[in-house]
Amino acid sequence: MKKMLLAGALATLLIAPFAASGALVQFDFGPTPSPMNWNNVLSYTAGVYVSSAVDTNGLATGMQLAIISNFYESSASEGLAGGTIYPDSASGDCLRLSAAGEGHAEILMSGLNPAWSYSFTFYAASHRDPDRRTTYTIGTNSVQLEAAHNYSNTVSISSVSPTAGGEILVNIDRIDYWGYLNVMEVDAIPEPLAAVPLLLLLAWVVRQA
Ligand SMILES: [Ca+2]
């Protein structure tokens, strides 16, 4: 009986990390906030804007977002309404980079689990004409996106490991005169290998019971 209880406790330990599996966290950039479980970043200047982001189920993740190198502006009108993948409150406004000022911005994500990997998806949209391309860089991985009339395209960087301190730095750079960030999604993926020692222990306990 004691061993069965132990096996049950170990099973709970084993399953617990996977309860958060696939937790998706959505950030909306620009002056117009999105409702429900979006995490809103209204300003373009340096500062901590989300101290514990919620996932799409409204659960607190402990994930923090800070702008550590500021954008050029936060614009309510330079995005694109009528996009097909996000609400207008998210696609219709944006943070922008400009050749007239700040052409490079940095976002520091912290409070991440060093044992997990994270996937980042970026969305940039503008109602104006090309070229309005932006580069998003994490470590040595870079992706680019054209914002002009972009109703549905996104770009992603997958399998990003945080530092031992639980941080990931995102760099955003304009390619043309204007650069954009309207939406960022972070998908937290628990590392399956972390469960292997627990699996072996559970198997041993069950064998002994
Ligand atoms: Ca918004």
C-alpha cells in the first residue's frame, strides 16, 4: 500500500510538468490593448511591461517581458485592420522602428524555465505599401517579415533555450525605412528528457510493489 502511494506520488510528479505543455502566451504591441488573455505592451520606451504573463487559458506563467532598448514609437494607426489571424486590437496598432530614429530595439524575456525550450512567432502588419521589412533575431537565428498589407504571414524561431538564469533576448531591426512589431507569441515546451529519470524511478517502484 505504501509503495502504491509512493508510485502515485511519483506519477503526479511526472505528469505535473506536462500540465503546462504547449502553454501559449500572446503579446500585443501598440497603444490599443486587446482584451481577455492577451498581454499588452502599450509603450515603446524601456521598461518592464508584463511582470507575469498569462497564457491563452489565463494562467500566470511567471514570464516577464521588458523592453531594454526602445523602439521609435507606439502607433495606434500604422498597423493593419482586418487581418485573418489576430483581432484588430492586436493587428491594427504596433511598435515601430525608423530610419529617422531608433532602428533597433531589444526585448528581454525572463522568468523562463532553463530546462524548457521556447518557440517565438512574430507578426508585423502595416496598411501602407512595401517595402516595410523587419528582422527578428534570437542568438544566431534571424527571420524576416514584410509588414505591408500582411494579413496572415508570420515568422518563427523555434527550439530556443533560455540562459541558466531563465532569459532570452529578442533583437528587432528595421531593414527598410520602417520596421514593425504588432504581435509576438511564445510557446513554452517542457523538455521531455527531464522526465526520463522520473520514468525510470517510477518503473522501479512499480516493480517493487
Ligand atoms: Ca494592440
